Amino acid sequence: MRSSLTSANRAGWAFALPGIVLILAFIITPFFLGVGFSLTNQRLISPNATRFVGLENYREMLNIAVVDLQAKTDSAGKTVTDADGQAEFPRLRSITRNPDTPQYHGMQEWFRWVSGDTAHVVIASDVVFWKALLNTCIFVLIVAPIQAAIALGLALLINQKLRGITIFRTIYFMPVVVSIVVVSLLWRFIYSGQNGLLNNMLSFLSFGHFQPVDWLGNPHTALGAIITMSIWQAVGFHMVIWLSGLQTIPPTLYEAAAIEGSSKWQTFRYVTWPGLRHTAVLVLIVITMQAFAIFAQIDVMTKGGPLDSTQTLVFQAVQRGYGMQNIAGGSAISVILFLIVLVISMIQRWLTRER
């Protein structure tokens, strides 16, 4: 008996060995190499020798501060205003290049807001990184709940015993099968500001009153356009996961609810949703991971523009690591992203655990 079990274990390890080697070679080893590179000044091609810099890359990226600029005043002590009647403020370089404030040297303005005669300016050593972090968080916070809700709604619709329901399941799942690059190219034509399908449709529905918009060329609409496309593209995949969860709920529970005279909302609240508890955890985790890893849509549709309005962490990591040949900077962003995703996963698990 013991020799039989030993033989089976050896055979199992032999079958698992290729997978283990691939995981070590392409996941675990690159991860630790990335952590190591993030602590150096490593560049892809450089005549200078690589040296250890500790947490300098992280300090450079995460360095952020808020400074106050007081409005200019004339000799009489009155606030100086521009042609529009707005208070004028001194240039930011009066702080970032002032020898009395060396802690702000090299920092750039991210955004500002004015309160009375004071302008509160948010400055950072790496403004693009903070924009990418903010855009990534906005993308996740919008995509995760909306995509999960739409997928659940579609799953409830197609979880019916109707003739031809398989056709609808295929149609809803079809965008998932198509390559994300192809989908991004298709939607880039849809969003075109010159003769795009979306502008033509809106112009037709408004009888010509709608003015065409360059959806991907406008900083105020570019990120929203990519969010909309991303929700549409992946909703079919999560619909299938919800559908598999719906089909594990015993039909007898629905029969009991019908006998008790429950409404559709009561049936969903007290029968369907409790039965989807574990499925909901899986869907939210998968959507969150996919949302944080957004890259192809940005690379194909906007390249991070316009004005860095669609920068994301993964896109920045790739752009710095290979486009700018800054392996250390790209690795540092990757480590930061890993820590963010790890923390969010732990929070999601804690919020959805059984109490």
C-alpha cells in the first residue's frame, strides 16, 4: 500500500513539474527580480553600472505636498486681479525653486483650488504617476460595481427556460471571445471625432443638433469612453460566472417561495442573492483584478493621453520600463500596484466573509 501511494505521488509530481517550472520561471522569479530592480537605478541600456538606491524610487514617486500661494497685492494692499477679475497669484517656481524650501525642489503642480485670496496647490515629484494612480482607482471604482450589476442582470434574464435562449447567451458572450485589441480598434472608430458611429447616431437622434465630440481626444471624456467600452467588452464573461452560480441554487427554494406568495423582489432578496454569496465574492475579485490590469485599451486607443487623462499604473509601468528604458521605475510601479491589489483583496475577503 505504501509503495503504491509513493508511486502515485511520484507520478503526480512528475505531471506537475512542468507547470511548477513555468510558474517559477515566468511568475515567481520575475516578481522577485522586479522587487530587486525597484531598489536600484537599473536601466535597460546604460553605460553606468547599476547601484543600490534603496527606497529612493518609491520616495520619488510618492512625494506629494500641498503649498499655499497668497494673492498678489499692490502698494495700497489691494489684491491684484486679471482681466477677468480673478486674483493673481505668484508663480509656483517661487516655491519650487526657492533656496529656502529645498524640500519642494523639482516638484510640479498637479492641480489647485482657490479659497479667497489663497491658492492651495497640490504638487508632486512625479505628477504622471499620481494621475495614473487616480485614473486606475476611478476605473476600478466605476467598472467593478457597474459591470457586476449588469452581468448579474443579464444572467437573471437568460436564466430562463425559453426557446432560443442559447442564442442570446452566445450573443452576450461574443465580445469576450474577440481579442481586446480588435475590440479597442473597433471602438476607436466608433469614438472617432470626425465620422465616428457614435457621433453619427447622436446627430441622427437629435436631428442634427448634436455637435460632434472627439471622445478620445478630449481629456474630459477619454477616460469615460474607455470605461464604457471596457464594461461592454467583459460583461459577458462575468455573466457566465453569475449564471453558473444561479444554476447551483436548488429549485425547491423557489418553489417554497412561490407557495409562500413571495414577490419577485422578495424571492431575489431572500433566495437568489443569499445563494450567490460566494459567486459575488469571486466576481468582484475577478473584476477588480482585471480592472487594475487595464493596459491594452489604453495602449491601442489613447496611449495615455490626452494630457495624461487616461494614464494607468500598468501602462505607466510598461511605458517606463520599456519605452523610457527605466527598469527601476517600472518595477517600482509594479510593486506598488501589487501591494494595492493585495490590500484590496484582503479588504474584499474581510467584507464578504461569513459572519
